[in-house]
Amino acid sequence: MQDADTLKEYRKQCQQAMDDEFLRQAMDSFAKAYRSNRVKAFSGMNEKELIAEIAAAKDAAIVRLPELYEEFRVKAERAGVHVHLARTAAEANEIICLIAKEHGCRRIVKSKSMTAEETMLNHRLEADGLTVTETDLGEWIIQLRHEGPSHMVMPAIHLSRYQVAELFTDVTRKQQDSDIEKLVKVARRELRAKYIEADMGISGANFAVVETGGIGIVTNEGNARLVTTLPRVHVALCGVDKLTPTLHDALRIIKALPRNATGQAITSYVTWITGANACAAGPQGKKEYHIVFLDNGRLALARDPDFRQILRCVRCGACANVCPVYRLVGGHRMGHIYIGAIGLLLTYFFHGRDKAKNLIQNCINCGACKEVCAAGIDLPGLIKKVHARIQNEEGHPLPSVLLAKVMSNRKLFHTLLKTARWGQKPVKDGSTGYLRHLPMIFGREQNFRALPVVADQAFRDEWPAIRPQVDQPRYRVALFSGCVQDFVYPEQLKAGVKVMSGHGVAMEYPMGQSCCGLPLVMMGESKAARDVAEQNVKAMDPARCDYIVTLCASCASHLKHAYPKMLAGDPSLAEAARAFAAKIIDFSSFVSEVLGVDRNDFRPQAGQAGTAYHSPCHLCRGLGVTEAPRRLLREAGLNYVPSAEEDVCCGFGGTFSMKFPEESRELLKKKLDNVAASGAGELVTDCPGCVMQLRGGAEMRGDALRVRHIAEALAERKK
Ligand code: SF4
Ligand code: SF4
């Protein structure tokens, strides 16, 4: 399938992928099995410490790549290896073609190499009349189908055994059984002959170890051993980012790689090759051995402090394995060559803006990739930065410019929201609290969830009347509402105030606060997002409170993590932004851990229907809060019923759900199906955005499910 030129075409391609029933099922079963296998594989290990060590070692190497290359070259050449550095993909292909020509090679066997996919090496070799056979089973399958890989570790994950049996029947001209063992045997039989005939073997490399001058290859099938030993010429193609100072550094990565890639404790084969080995068919009884290092933008990336952490990637593929979007659309739609979260980034840096401009927007910012990344890369943060960079390079789309103008002017933004109260009258359904018809700007594809009306009175307008009076407070709290709760769901804030009342909490609601700015970041409007951050830090004045409490998980995570970074470059604001971020706390943690609210605060009630919980992405992964809300549900006497995949995104993602409604709809469906399967009659969560998505979705489906913010569920039972 061709790369899409426009976002509309790209969405169409994603929809086609979502319509592929087999793909959906394969992705779903893999995603579910992977989650539990990964947990088992890391059990008993300090996973976070290991990841931090890998990240630190990679960072130290990235800034020394030119030096490491020179050291490696000298060592490897001493051991009889020819070392090349290709500046571009075309240059790498040219070098390999020349090696083949000089040594009279006609038949080539290859083991799996994403770097060779990046340079499109096979096309170039075939154009020179060479015969290339992929020997990794998955790669062979996709080569026969003339496709690219749909996963970095499992390239043919999108295909069923029946499709493979059909393919093998065509190739062997003999009817093949769809039994997997039998299919593997067919491949083995067909491929063995190719190894024997081949003049040249091409491999990738997971490591180029500087202290030994050798390479390391991690595989599961053993084909790389045959590729690198049987033919008389061996060429290893690897990115310069694979330069690893010591064997110890490489072994540390190997501890994480198979666990993260496929949930295996160890991989089947690790092959170390140092120097040109003995080879009866080679010149002077030695293997003709070349290593081609590929730059293709990597050395420039290593000099870019904003993005160099991308080069930490060890290509485990875990960022795809856990990505809810990848799970829906598969690898061919989630990256140009490299796939998953890292694929969105590498597409921009290795293949250019045109290939990346649509893909980069297909991230819901759920943070699942960041949580599992073997190299601790801030993938969602970098994806947003690349999106903003592309917009700065290409020009900002009109809706995004307008949104930025409105949102960075608090008074204008709030006036428009208040005016919407009147504007919505013709489409407002007074009895349900939803818009009866969606305004034209939303389009029909948004019809998968009912949208709420703007509240009659904003929270900020009610605040003077409801503000609790507290003598001798234990805590001074500033409430940060975010715009959804302020203008659409003020009842959630009022419930929060009720739950916190009676615990010696003096609350303020600073009127100068505005939207947290996350929607602007999601739209690639980094300048406006920064301006809004400045307004909020000034308005909230962290010196005047002990805590800044917010009932919106997305706001909390954005205020805490993004503000200090966004304002770090301004000496007059950097300190205030850090103080502000340090005081941010989510509602559940504040109520449970600071106030120590427990069962004594609630009225006992018998015979409760089950209550399911949806764990918002920005709470469980953004802030690492998992226990506090569940503890509160139990303390309040709610009959908490666990449901499957509680921490998987509900599909809201703010502006994502407007841009990719088809994907948002599917994620919502999965979530509501899981809740329905739990038998719960109520669903609570900690984020107004999730409430909007889940409540509106349940309404459209006609589910008898009550969806509420956790503050509302607690307030109802408060004594
Ligand atoms: S943040 Fe979520 S949606 Fe975005 S790439 Fe990572 S896992 Fe996928
Ligand atoms: S970005 Fe992280 S999770 Fe993704 S492939 Fe690279 S190391 Fe693995």
C-alpha cells in the first residue's frame, strides 16, 4: 500500500486495516499474551533499574559515536575485517553491491536486519541482478509476499497460518498443510539449499562492541549463524548507533531485549563474531568479512540534545506491543519502515517529513510505550515534539492556529465557552444533558458517543457561594479545574470539594487559571502551550498553598511533568514552574494519602451493584497512581469489580478523538465491552475526559451503565 499524502487518506488506510478481521484478532491475542508474558519474564528482576542503567550507558555512548567508530574500526581491521561508513542509505547499498561485484557473488542469503529494510537493500541488490533470499521465517514470508515487515521482531505477525500455507503452496507448487510445525519444516527444507548455494551472507548486528572489535547478533531461529558462517563472504550492516563500548554494556541490553521483545527470559541464539574466521572457500582460507556502518542521519541526531535519546533504542519492539493504536491498525499503518512509537519518530529522522507528517499524529498519548521502553525513551513526549516541529516547518493548519489563538487568551476562551451555553440551545436535550444533534463542525464520524452540553453555570461562577470556610486549616489547597470540569462538569468539582471538606482543608480557586494546555500540545502548538503554562503558573501562585489539587488526571500529569520542561529556558519562571509542579497532586492521592480518608468518612450501604474502575492513562502511567483510587472505592464501601485491561486507554486522547474518530470509537468499544463483561452497573474514573468518552459511549450504545467521576461516587456516600 502506498504512503498516504493527506491525513484523510491516511485515516482511510487505517480504517481498512481495522476492517481486517484477522489482523484485529491476531493483534488482540498477541497484545494480551504479551502483557502477561512480559510481566512473568521480568519477575524477580528490578526492571526499572535495568532500564535506567541501559539508558545511562546508551547516553554515554551516543555522544561519543564518532570516537567509538574510529576505535572499533582500528580493532576490527586488525582482525582482518573491512570496515565502511556509509553516510546515506544509498551509499550503504552501493558499498554492498560493490563488495558483491568484486567477489563475484550472485546468490545472497540474508538474516533479519531492520537496517537493511531502512536502506531497501534487497531492491538495490535485485536491481543488480543478484538473487536475495531472506532466511528468517517471518522475513522470508513477507519477501515472498512483496511486503514490508509489520513488526520489528515479528515481521509477519499480521498473517494467519492459512495465508502462509497458501503462499507456501504457490512457492513449492505442492499443497501445504496449515499446521505450523509442518510449515516451519517446509521453510527449513527450502531455505537449507539456499545457504549451501550462497556466495554471500548479509546480516544485521545488535551490537558492534568497541572493546572487542566484534559484533553480536541476537536471534531465535539460528538462521543468522548459517548466514554468517556458510557463504564465503559476510557483510554485516548496522547503524552507527549500535556501537557499544563494552561487552558488559551489550550483555546488560541482552538481559532486557528478549524479555521486552517477546516476553522470553532468554533468546535462543546469541552469536558473537570477532574478526575474519577460517573459511575453506574464502581467499587464503579466510572469510571475506565486511562491516558497513550506516549513518543516515544518526550522527546528526546524536548531536541534537532535544532528540538524541531516540538513538538509545535497542529495537525490541515493545513500544509497538503495548500501543493501543498499533493493536488496532497494525505495523503497516504505524510507521514507514520502523514501526510503533519509535517508528513514528524514526520515520521523520530517517525517511523525512513527508513520510512522517500523517503518521506522527496517530498517537493518543497514552504513555504505554514509555512505560515499557527498554531504553527509557520518552516516546510520547518526543512524538509531540516532532509533530510540533513538522508544523513549524510546514505551516500550521487553520483549525490549529485558531485553537491556539483562542486558548492562549483566557478571557476570550472563557467568554466563548460561556457563550456556547446560549449557542447550544437549539441542539440541547434538556432531559439528558447531551447535545441532541452534533453541530456541523463535528461531522458524522463523531456520532459514536453522545457529547455533553456546556453547564448552565461554570464552577468558577459558583465558587464564591460554595467555598468552605475553614478556621485554622491543616492544609492550604489551590484547586486546578481544567476547562472541562470548570465549564462542562462543575458537579465533579463540587463533589470533590464535598469529599475534602471537614478535613481542615482551606481551598482557593484562583480565577486567573485556564486550560492546562495539553490540547495545544496535542495539536502541535508548542508556543501557545508554553504561553498557557506561564499564565497558569502565575495564576496559581504556588507560594500561597501547600498543594495544588486537580480532579483531572490529564491536567495533573501535564502540569507536573511538562510545565517545568516548557518553562525551563526562562530564568524568571523556571523556579516557579518547578515549585508549581512539586505541589501538583491528583484528587485520589490527596484524599487517600494526605487526608487519610477511610471508611469512617462514609455511610455504610448494603447490596451495592458492582463498580468497575477505568484507570486513566495519565494517572496510572503519567503519575504512577494505581492504588489510591481503588483503595478509596473499597473504603467507601463500593463493590469494586475488576475488569479486563483497566489501564488500557479508553480512546479519548482529547483532540485525538476528533482527528481519528474511527480509532477512538474502537478503543471505546473495547473498553465498554470489558466493563460489560465484568457485570458492573457503574464505572468510575479519575478524569473528566474519560468520563466524557465513556459516558457518551455508553449512552450511544444504550448500555445501562452509570459513568461517574470518582469524586461523585465518594461524595454521594460521604457522611
Ligand atoms: S503514547 Fe500510546 S498511542 Fe502513542 S505511541 Fe505510545 S503507546 Fe502508542
Ligand atoms: S523505543 Fe524502546 S520499546 Fe521501542 S523498540 Fe526501541 S527500545 Fe524497544
